[in-house]
Amino acid sequence: MKIQTVFQILHKIEESALILLMIVMTCVVFTGVATRYVFGFSFYWIEEIPRYALVWVTFLGAAALTRVKIMHPRVLGLINSLPDRARRTALIAGNVVMMGMTLIMGSGALIMMSVVSDQLSPALEVPMYIVYSVIPLSALIMTGRIITITYKIIQNDFEGRV
């Protein structure tokens, strides 16, 4: 199987997970509001699921944004105004800094997961390391994508302007 096919499958899994998490958040919040205001009661676990799903959506969404190379427009204006060699150097330097930040984030999350390894969430009694496991996962995804983009820049296989 070609590496490109594997990446496409992983992208589809990532997108499907994000869509599923958003649907779960919407349905659970709707259920919570409906039971509270229509039936006058609320499930004790109804607030934890959307909270933890939002954490997962945040970090998986950040990883998804590295795939589509979203950059701030003002930064793009500055980088695109540079000559080709300087633009490539700026992009590589930015990617190295970003990769360093994702590695720091991932290693910090692994430390945090070890600290809360025996802690359970109050209502669902889910191990908290499962909730926090999305942070090193997203850091790993982002690091891999940054390496891929940087390799393309170095090989001059990047679309020139970003």
C-alpha cells in the first residue's frame, strides 16, 4: 500500500472522528437542555461528555489545521513578499519552532497523563488519562505533518507561495 493511501485513510479517520465528536456534543447538549427545561430533570453525567468531547475536538482540530496549512494572513503577506530562498528559509524556521512547541506540548501531556493515571472523572468514572491522551496524539500528528511539509519545502516540492 502506498504511503499516500495510508495518509488519505488517516485523514478520513481524523475527519470522521471530528464530525462524530461534534454530533455527540450537539446531541448530548440538546438532550441536557430538553430534559432540564421540558421534563424538569437532568442526568448527572450530561455535562461531562460535551466537556471531554470539546477537549478532543480542540486538539484534533488543531492537528487537522496543520494538514491544510492554515496561517495568519499578515504572516502570509510578509512571507510571500520575500524572495524565494528567504521565503523557504522563513517557512523552515517557522516549522522548526512549531515542531519544538508540539514536542513540548506532547511531552508535557505525557507527564500530566502519568500524574492523573489513577484519577477518574466524577460522573462517568472514565480514567482521566483517556481524556488527556488526545494531547500527545495530536502533538504526534502535528509533528508528523510539520516534518512532511518541511521536507517538501527542502525538496522544493512546495507550492511556492503559501
